[in-house]
Amino acid sequence: MKARNLLTAIELQERREYLARQLDSIGFESQPQIAVKILELNARPDAQLKDYAAVVKTDPSLSGRLLKLANSAMFAQRKPVTSIDRACLLLGLERLKS
């Protein structure tokens, strides 16, 4: 990897972290009806990842937190996770239910 590419990657990561801190400081809260929809999905034995992704996509705060978790060191992805569908797949059904 060239030095300029490495520097760009570092700068990009710093910007992501800065934006994440800024969004956290705003304090977006998930909407109560989203929690109800998630609980309803948890009660359905046939609920699939795509069902959870559809609900998550309706809430910007929850979407941001899910992407932040999917991009954390815990999941060690080579490329940033940028879609809710990919984040849900990465986290798995059991984590989404909890």
C-alpha cells in the first residue's frame, strides 16, 4: 500500500470517528414504535433478517447505531459496512433479536 493511500485511509477513519462522535452528541433517540415492531418480529418464529433490516431502515438513529456496531473492531471487516442489509447479515439474527 502506498503511503498516500495509507494516509487517506487514516484520514478517512478519523473523519468517520469524528462524525460518529458528532452524531452521538446530538442524541438521536429511537422511536418507541420501532421497538414495538422489533418485539413483534421477535415473537414471530418465521421472522428473517430482511424483516429486521426493513424495520431498522425506518429509524435513522437505530440505523446509525447498527452500522457503527457492524464497523467496530469486534467484527473486523476489511471494507466498511455501508448498508443496513449487510450489517444485519454480519450481526446475525440472534444479535438483532437482543
